[in-house]
Amino acid sequence: MPSPIMPDGRFLSLPIPSKNDRIRYADLSYDNDSYLKIIKDLHPNFQEEHCHLDPDLIESVTPRQNKWEAAFGQEGAAAGHLDKQGVDVGDIFLFFGRFRKAAENNGKYTFIKKESEIHAIFGYLQVKRVLRDIDDMRRLLPDHPHSLFYSYNNNRIYLAADRLLTTDHPGAGLFRFNKELVLTSDDMPASRWKKNFFPKMGYSISYHSDSSYKDGYFQSAGRGQEFVIDADSELIKWVEKLSDNYLYR
């Protein structure tokens, strides 16, 4: 199911289920409600218990036993794609997902019927350091899911910078809903994006080609976990503008 956009405008990106992880949906909280309670309201037949909290952008989402830093883990083919594209220190992840607006009535959350599913940018992380050695991961972030398993192939963790670009904003964070963060073109399926979403058209985006620019929309790839863009000054200023205007505090 899509993740909910909560009544206060917060993007509540729901972690994927993972039987191998320690963290549970019941351990995560939005104000006074657990993620499990919210999910059960929205999808009563949901049966999963454990989840993969990644990216991990907000410290207060769950009690922390050890030192915490905002971080994002990756492995396997997706990690190899990031290496091939040269993603490293100083680069910025903009996290997007599938969302739908939710309402709360008498303590119960429901999706708003008239609101369609959309793709939207919900958070960001600028890279300060890339951990590739499991011993470093377990020493610095022992609770992160990518620190816990030897079985991951090409495993790494991207640590967040202290500050985003030239701003005073933290190096990782979440946004509050605004139409400017919605990728999906009006009245279209979620994967059909606005052609004018970025500051200008024509950026080269991995997993895409010129043919992705259709008549009236940009067709985002159905497969491919990370889409990489070579940033120019306009794109960097645009990211700073997003954080200035829509950062959730």
C-alpha cells in the first residue's frame, strides 16, 4: 500500500517489511501512535512485524540504545549502480516514494477516498562519509540494519553531513507535504511525472533516456532503485529552496 501523508502534512514513509531485521513496526512512533497501529488502521489485514528502517533520517522515531546518526544503507545491484554513477561524499539523495493523503477521525486513520496515489519527495540526505567495512559500520552505527548482516553483497552505509550544502539545515531530514514536492503529473498514474518538475527539462537521469520524455509527462522507470542526475548550479539551488521552504521541524 502507499505510505500515508498525515493530517499535519508529514510524510510518514513506511519501512519495507523484513523478517531479518530487529526493529518492529510497533517500535516506531508518530506522535503517540505506533506505526503498527497506523498501518492496521489503513490496512487491517497487514500481518508483518519486523521492518527495515532505512533510510533512517529522524532520531525521535524510535528509542535509541547507541549513538545515532542519520544514515542510508545500500547493497547488491543498487549499490553497484551508485558506484558506477560515481555517487560518493558530497552527493545528495532525494528520497521519493508512493504516498496518499490520510485523515484521522476518532483516533482512526483512513485514506481519503478522493485522493489518488502519487510519487513525492519526502526527504533528503547529503553524504558525509561512506562506510564499506563491516567493522566500521558496527563500531559507528551498531543498530543500523546494514551493520547487522554479513550476507549483504557490496554492503555500505552513507552517513549524513552536518549541514546541507550552504544552508543551516541538517544534512538529512524530512519534508512536510507541498505540491512542489509531488512528482506525479496531475490526474495521471503515480509513475507519470511532471515534465517541468526539475528546474529545467533535459537532465540525463540514469535508467532513463530521451524517450522517457513523453507528450505531457515524464515516464519514470518501473525498475531501478536509484535514479542518478549530474547536478548543475540550478539543481543545487533548487534543492536548497526545497529545504528552505518545506523542511519538517
